[in-house]
Amino acid sequence: MTVVVAYKYAANPQDASVGADGVVDWSRAKASVSEYDPVAIQIGRNLADAEGAELVGVSVGGAQVASSMAKKNAMSKGLDRGVVVADDETVEWNSTKVASALAGLVKKVDGVDIVLTGDSSIDEGAKMMSALLAGFLGWPCFQEVTEVEKTGDGYTVTQAVAGGTRTVSVSGPVVVAVSADAVTPKVPSMKDILAAGKKPVETVAVADVAPADVSLTVTGRSKPAAKARKNELFSGDDAAAQLVAALRSAGAL
């Protein structure tokens, strides 16, 4: 048995800026393991420890994913080793193509029957990767998962749903996207960071994961059109009634 966690090495949008033309400038944004992925890694670590299994991280990204800093950042979270595609060509890929490459990496790891992902990536937050990855693997996918337990022939997953939770038993391999608050991830100690530099991270060529031949072309960017304001002022004892009447007139109530 091997537990795999798909993680993303991404820049934090809080450090980015938006130009007057609507283009986002990421030049000053520092990259690190995406904010929600350590939760998935911690769930994976707990599961791997309970079953005496190996915890492997897979990632697809630019050349920086294979840098010493990126490796230490990822491996210090609790992974045993990593398998990554680190090529600047991937920066222009859409989510579907990235998911197909991640599936290719998963297939290179022996004995995998579960892949964990974070709730979403910090930079895009589309919450699509787990489902896309499951589609390329041909496995079922569960999102908003708060707990995962190994069973004889599969897993039991607990999902957060409207009004509470539900527990589902699944046989065979599965892709699981854990909720952002599923567990509190361990903060790496200095010992963890130093040990992370000795953990193996294999770099796989793009051609060896056979990414899907899909493309996305951005045809333009623009800021949302500013809505004209009426600048109406209401005063007097019946100001509240005036406001309600104005909102009804505008169709807001």
C-alpha cells in the first residue's frame, strides 16, 4: 500500500498586484506549498503511519518545483519522497492538462490505492483538480472529506455535507479532496527541514507522463464594468422608509 498526496507549489495571490490593464503581476509573490495542501499531507501521514505505508508527494509545475527550496518545503511537511514534473512549459497548461500529468505521475508509483489533495489551490481556488485527476485515473472522487480510514478492501470517508456529515464506504482505489479544516497540520521543526533535504525527489520529463492534448487560449482581459451610482441621499424621520422604497423601485427587494 502507498498513499499519494498531490500538492501544488504556488505563489500566494496576497503578494501579487493587479495592473490598470487587469493583468496580474506575480513577480513579487513568493512560492510555497499551497496553503491547503499541508492538511492533505497530514491526513496522508496519519493514514500511512497507521498502515505502515509510504507517503509519496506528486506535483506538476515550473522548473522551481525541483529546486532545493521547493523540495525542502514540500518534504518537510511529512512526505517520505516525491515524484514531480518540473518544466516551465507547464506554466501555460490548464487544469485538465495538469491533471492528466498528475495521473501519469500517480501511475509511476507502485501500490497506490488512494490519492489525497487539498481543498483547493491557493492561487486559483477552482476546486477542480481532484475530480479531473480522478477522471484520468478512472477512480471515484470524494470532496469536502474530514476523515479517512482504511478498510479491508478500500476506505471509509466522512464528508461534510449540508446540515452535517455522511460516511461512505468505497472499495478499490479512490481520490479524496480533504476539507481545509479536517486536521491541524504539524508545523515542521528545524529537524524536519534539515531532514527534508535528504529525502529523494524524482524529476520526470513531460514526455514520460503523456499529458492530454488540450489547450486554453486567453483572448482578452478587462476589469468588471463599473456600475453607475445613483448617489441618492435619504434624511429625515422617514429615511428608512425612503430607503426601502428606493430599493424596491430598483428591484433589490
